[in-house]
Amino acid sequence: MASVIQYIVYGIITGSILTLPSLAMSIQYGTLRFPNFSIGEMSTLGAYLALTFNVTLNMDLITSAIISCILILPVGLFCEYAIFRPLRKKGAGTVTLILASLGLAFILQNVIRFIWPTENISYRIEPTIGRMIFGVRIADKSIAIISISCLLVLAMFVFFKKTKIGIGMRAVSDNIDLSRVMGIDADLIINFTWAFFSVFSCLAGILIGLESNINPNMGRKILIPIFAVVTLGGAGNIYGALAGALIIGVSMEVSVLFVASTYKEAIAFVIMLAAFFLRSKGAK
Amino acid sequence: MGFLEYSLAIVSIACIYAILTLGLNLQWGFTGVVNYGLYGVFAVGAYTSGLLTVNGIPFPIAFICSFIISGIYVLLAAIPTLRLKYEDQFAMASIGIAEIVNMFLNNERWLTGGSGGLSGIPPIFVGSSRDICYGLFLLFLVALFYLFLRRLTESPFGRVLRATREDEVATMILGKHTFRLKIYSVFIGSVIVGAAGSLYAHYITFISPSMFGIHVMFFVFIALILGGIGRNEGSLIGAFLLMSFSEGTRFARDYIPFIETVLGGKWAYFRQIIFGMFFLILIMYKPKGLLKEKRWVYDKNT
């Protein structure tokens, strides 16, 4: 019995990591109405940027994280201005947008492989101590991950409930034409969506890198779970994304008790597929 | 490797990609189903054929089996996913299934050799005339598949597929069972891709899961768009054109010294970046392809 709780705890860690990109994806999906397949590679890029500052330039991880987030903002905005805004202005359909995001993911993956070495690396941090809390083994860094994730989610809630931009994003996510009528500058909101997308993917990548290690494929692995979370929670639904992240995270980790750990993402996929079909029947 | 052998190698690989492009063209160009997860069938066909022949089953039987197993796989994958109402759901589901195939191939070492791959696949031809035999055999198969697809797409079946592509609702109103049509189209297109997988496995004689990732799709997408959707000759032209460009630049670092000094050993990744950008430019400015779809004239007298 103790071992199941251990896996549930792993699930909470995974869920915490998943929350960030899922929120970013959920907002973008709700606003731009297509699944942005480049989120995996954005996360990987963020992780590698932080790696450069942390290991090569010998800064501590927190500073590296902050600098990486600042650096990744122009990347995201560039994608919007160079690729997706022109496509939307041409009236591109969902298919084209999906293909564009796949293409972007492909390019980013190769840019990452071009710039950085491809073996597994880790961040340079204080050696992590594993603790036993209530009979469950958990590392110090995992506690840090969960705490950071909670803090960021709280910050987000404040942002979405209290700030004008935040409320605007929720409005555009809900109904873009109506929000334009209400005077909201949809283009500005979309820029913020991308900013959000880039920064939270970057942070997610860093947390994954912190939890395990860094390699060019790390972002692709969370792609399916992120989609599963957004499907479960509903596009644009912030609470749904949170709940979904925990559900998916815990399901993935607990499934290791039954199937080989390589199939963790497959479990998320099955849940996503079930959600598709249950949704189509009308129930939300 | 001599120049003749190298050229024949390029032709052979180009043939395999041409078959892939023909298969995708049937699903996407003619029927409007963008099968993002097609690389999954490619892997299934390759591994089926590879595993059977490695265990002593002769190539012709293994080749036929790769058709059959690909067919079963594609039916299992396509029937539920094509029911999804939204394109984005379909994209996530089809890519998800292909990724799970990849996970399976990586994980089940006892069957597939895992990430280390499956080696020692018996080639179809051996000996000194191997390259010419491969080249001719593959060209022959490309011609065969091309003629088959051409008959198919010029028939009433092809017409109703194109109707489904243009306006599915209108086609349904006319009484056509579009879901079933899409299944047929995806089935035939994917089974062809599975066969191409088998050919690929037997040409390269070593396969591993990393060779069957989504990067395969980009080549096929580009080849398809280059040649123009809904145009079988276009698929062939696109595949061969892209292949010559791809191979022509592979060794550019040997005769353009600038590349070696600036980019070092990472030319391969730089080429992929160029490919990706080319893909983006294509879908942004010429999504229907460079060559226009030919006008379908059924009765010259009207």
C-alpha cells in the first residue's frame, strides 16, 4: 500500500510539472483555436537556454531560469509575427495552422540539436537530498518543483482575475468577436498569449530538466500528456487544466505499477481518446 | 562508392519516398484527410517485413504480410480516429497513435530489438549487380503503384473522393457515405505506405525506431506540396526533385569549404532547418502545391 502512495506522490510531481505548459497550451488553444504542436520543442529550448547559463556560465539555476524566460519571449513573438499572424490574416484553416506548428517544432528541434550537444546532461545544482515524509520518499528538488509550480499557478490566478490583460485573455478565449466588440485589442491579447506560451513552456522545460535530465527529445515526451490535460480540462478552461494536470500526472505515474514505464505517455493518450469520445456525446 | 552506385542508391531511396508520397496523396490530395500519423504505418510495414524475414520467412511472403498487417493496423487506428469531428482532435489522435507505435518499438526489446534496432535483414538482391537490380525493381514498383492509383483516382471512386475533399456535407447530402469513403482512401493509401516500409527495411537491411519518427512526414509533405496535391505525377516529380536536392546538398560540406569552417559537423541539422523553413514557406504561400491540379474532364463533347 505504501508503494501506491509513493507513485501518487510521483504523480503529483509530474502533475505539477505538467500544469505550466498545459495552462499555456490551454490559453493558446482557446484563443487561437488550434493545438500548437511546437510546445514540446519550446520547453526543450527553455531547458537548454537555462543549461547554458547554469553550466557554461556558472550561474545559479534561478537566475538562469529568469534569463531564459526573458530570452525565449522574443522567440515566441517572432513565431507569431513571422508565421502565425500572416497565416491567420490569410484565413488559414486549422489544418494549415497545425502543419505550421509541426513545421516550427521540426525547425526548433534541429536548431536545438545544431546549437547544443545531444548527450544527456543535467543542471548543476546542490546535490539533492531524498527525504522520507510520512513513509514516502521525495527529493528536495521535487518539493521545490511542486512549490514553484503552486506559486506560479497562484500568480496566474491573480493575473487572470485581477489584471486587465488577464481578463481580456479570458474574454478572447471565450469569444473573440464579442471581445473585439467590447473594445479589447485582440492582437495585443494574442501577443500576450504567445508570451505566456513561451515563458511557461520554458519554465516547464527547466523543471523537467531539474527532475530528470536534459536531452533533445525531452519536450516531445510531454506533448501527448499536455494534449490529454487540455482535452480533459477543456480548451481555455484554467481550472480544468489544473485538475486535468493532476489527474493525468497521477494516472501516468500510478500506471507504472501495471505497465512498463515507457508507456506512461500512452496512458495519457488513452485518457485523451476516451475524453474525445465522451465529449462528442455532449457531456462536458 | 562509385558514382553509378551512388546514383542508383539515390534513385532507389527516391522510389521509396515516391511511393510514400503517392500514398499520402491519395489520402490528403484526393480525399482531404491529412494523415499526420502516417509514419506509424511506415514503421509497422518495415518491422513486420523485417521481423518475418529475419526469422527465415522468404521476402515475397513477408512483403505480402506487411500489406496485411499494415491494413489491420490502419483499420484499427483509422476507424475510431476518423470519427472525431474536429481536425485538431484528429491531429492529436493520429500523431498520438504513431508515437505509441514508436514507444512500442523502443520498449519491446524481445521482439523488435528496441532502440538498438533490428539488423541483418536479408536484402532482396545481393551480388555485384545489386544496385541495378534494386533500382530497376523499385522503379518498376513505383510505376505499378502509380498506374494503380491513377486508374483509381480517374474512376468514379476518385471523383467521389474529390467531392468529399471539396465539401463533405454536400457529398453526404448527395447520398454518399463519406466516412466509409475516407476509410477506403486512408486504407489504400496507408497499405501502400506499409509496403514501402517493407521495401525500405530490405534495402537498408537495418531498422531502428528512430528512423521512423515524424521527420519522415516532413519529407513526404514537402514532396507532396512540391508536386501539387491531387496529382499523382506531381507526387513522383516532387519526391524525385526533393531527393536530388536532399542528396545533392548532403555532401555540400565537401566541396563548399565555407560550410566546414562555419558550421562544422552540424551540417546535417542545418540542412534539416532549411527543409523545415522550406516547408513553412510552402504551406504559407503555396498550400495547394506548385503544380496545379489538372482539370478533370469526363466528357469532351459537353
